[in-house]
Amino acid sequence: MLIDDAVYLGTSTRPEYLALNYANRHGLVTGATGTGKTISLQIMAEGFSRAGVPVFCADIKGDLSGISMKGEPQDFLAARAESIGFDDYDFEPFPTIFWDLYGEQGHPIRTTVTEMGPLLLARMLGLNDTQEGVLNVAFRLADDEGLALLDLKDLRALLIHMDERDKELSTIYGRVSSASIGTIQRALLVLEEQGGDNFFGERALDIADMMRTDADGRGYVSVLAADRLMQAPRLYATFLLWLLSELFEELPEIGNPDKPRLVFFFDEAHLLFDEAPKVLLDKVEQVVKLVRSKGVGVYFVTQNPADIPEEVLAQLGNRVQHALRAYTPREQKAVRAAAETFRANPDFDTVEAITQLGVGEALVSTLEQKGVPSVVGRTLMRPPSSRMAPITPAERDAIIANSPVSGVYDKLVDRDSAFEILKKRAERLAGAAEQAAPRQPNGLPPMPRRSSRETPAEAAFKSLARTMARELGRSLMRGILGSVRRGR
């Protein structure tokens, strides 16, 4: 059943394969919760790894970590293998690298603020068009003045610097309002509270470290620990889009290879498109269209095909559809829409089949010769060869310690950048001003003049003093009037 040029998925009326030379035409794995999407992702990742194709996937619930360990014989697995005629079925682990934005369950992943860019950063921060415009000014100013934006403290320092020069900058770059800068600063604070500051800094991720093969020629499976990350869904979705964009920008064109250079699984894909502005949707569509020629296959994993915009959905040639529930008119419409994306099979009604599929059963259609979709087959998916359960913390620690990137990203590097440069610049200006200030007759420097701009603390103190004075005056007046009334 296992062959060299394709990934075996399962058996319908025939063995169902995903051809490696069409695997970079992208794909879609859909189905309701609990219908077997994660296992389908696992067996596809195993097949690609076995064929020498590196894989990246996010581990939402911790289950995918088991791909790093040899599976254990169980009666139901043996029964499934026998029922589909899978005579080659055996248990084996697959080479795995664990990653984690927080650096807790894997190697840290970092990038710089500059590499993230204003478009994706604005999406991550939830900014409107005006605030995004101010963020674009910040990036342009950093380029013009040689200020490296590496981490969030660099961006914070630059925004403060912009606020101090608002009138000057507004004449050069357009309106820069203090209100917009304040909103961006608050959004950065929220991002830091979600742990997003761990993501920005150096050493930045080298894409080549996710495209490795082991000594036996099997592709490494890069597993991103995402259970905590999913608590910040916008950070999760924007990070994965950034990673996909990096692959698109850094990898050279290779046309149509015999097999992909990397397969990228985008789990919980609906989070990418929820409330996304059109400019971001256009970027996703562009990346999905063009990254194929870089040898990268992108597979979206979500509950319903309707979660994916039609322009992106049209690019996904390989489909695995698990069961959908159709209790309401809206759900019934979604089932019909999902059925229409398949090439019909005269042996069964696709709409009816989608609602009747059991756990571990799926409708499968993949690209065949000349890129034509196969007739959809009602398929019993093959059992995985690796463990179908999370690994223990001790097992994870051992794999991380022996990883090919062990020690490469674990230590944060904090070199001089915008924060340090602006701090030194302010200190030099303060020192020059002190030296240039005239001296008093006694040789002492003059008393510093008060700044025309009050600090918030000064303003609050003055307001309180005025309030107390008014209340005291009213109290005295009431006392005088009372005395007059009593004839004193």
C-alpha cells in the first residue's frame, strides 16, 4: 500500500493516494469537532515525512506531539488496517522539532518588528486604518533615521519619540496624532500581556531550520505548541501568516518539483479570516497562489469549507472532508456547499454521505494526472504509525535536548537598536544643553525652568488644589452667611 511517489490516506473502493508531485497544489481538511481531522493531519504528516518532505503544523490540543513517538499496538488499529487491506502497517516514530513562541514546550520562535512589517503588526494589534497609517509612519521614520526595530521596547521608544516631534513629522509624513499613538501603545500593552513580547527579538528564526531532513532522509516534523497560544487567537493567526509570508519571500522559485520542499498545515484556519480587512485577504490570496511555485504546499484545517474565502478555496486541490452536522437550515446549506466542491461519484449522494460519515471516515478527492481532481471516494482513513496521544513532559524535554537546533534559539540576544539609540541621543542632547546653559554669578548652573508641558501628575495635583480651594471658599462663605442670618 505504501509507495514512493504518493502519500497513502486510506481506502474507499480503491486505495486513495495524495500524489507528491501535486501536493504543492495545496489542500483542505474539514469536519466537525471529534470527527477525526487531527488524525488525518497526523497521517498526512507521517506520509510526507516518510517521503523526505519537512512538515510544519500547530498542535492545538497537544495530541500531535505523539508523532515523535512509536505507536503502540491496539486491537482497533489492527482491525482498521485489516479492513482496508493495509498490509504494510507498522509502528514508528518520526523526527520532530518542537517549537513554542513562549519557549516553554519547545524552542523559542522569534522575529523582529521590522520583519513582521506594519500590515501584519496592525492586524495583530487590531488597529484601524488611521492607527495603521501612524504605524506606517513609524516604520518609515525608522528606515529614514537608521533606527533598528527589533523588539517591542524599540517600537515603544520610537512612538514616544514621534509624539515629541509630532508637529515636525506631520509636515513630512502626514498627520501624526497623540491619540493614535496612545491607542497603539495600549494595544502593545495588551499584546505584551498575552506574551507577544516573547515573539519579538533575536535571534530571529531561520526558515532553513524548519526544512530539515534526518540521516535517513525523512523530513522533520516541526510541531508548534499552540495550546497556550490559542488563548490569543489573533496572535496565533497572524504569526502563522507571517511564517507563511516568510516562506514566500525567502524561498527561490523552483516550478513544479517532484515533491514539495515543505508542507504547511494551517490549523483553525478560520481565525485567519475572521474580520480580516480586504488588504490582508488579498495578501493571503497572493501568498497561497504564488507560494506553490516555491515548492510549498499549504493545507488549511478547519470545521467547514465556508470558513475559507472563495478566492482561497479555489486554490485548494486536495480535499479531505470529515462529517458535518446539519441540524439547522444554515448548516444544511453549508453541507450542500461542501458537497458541490467535489467531483461527483455516481455510487452515492455526496450531500447525504457528508452527514453520515463515521469517526475516522472521510470523503477524499486528490489531484491526479494533469491536475484533474479524482472522483470523490468515501474513505476509511488509515491508522497512524506514531502514537495517538500526547507525549509526557520528560519525553518532550529529551527530544528538545537532542534537537538539531538545540541551543541555537534558546538565548535572547539584545543588541543596540532603536531603544538604545534614542536613549543615548536624549542623554547627549541633555548634556549639551546643560553645558550651554549660562551660569549664575556664584558659578552654579541656573535653576531649571519649568517645562511648558505639564506632566499628568502635575496636572492632577493642580486640579485637586483648585477643587480644594473652591470647596474651602464655599465653606467659608456658608459660615459668613450663617453668621449674618443669626445677627452676629
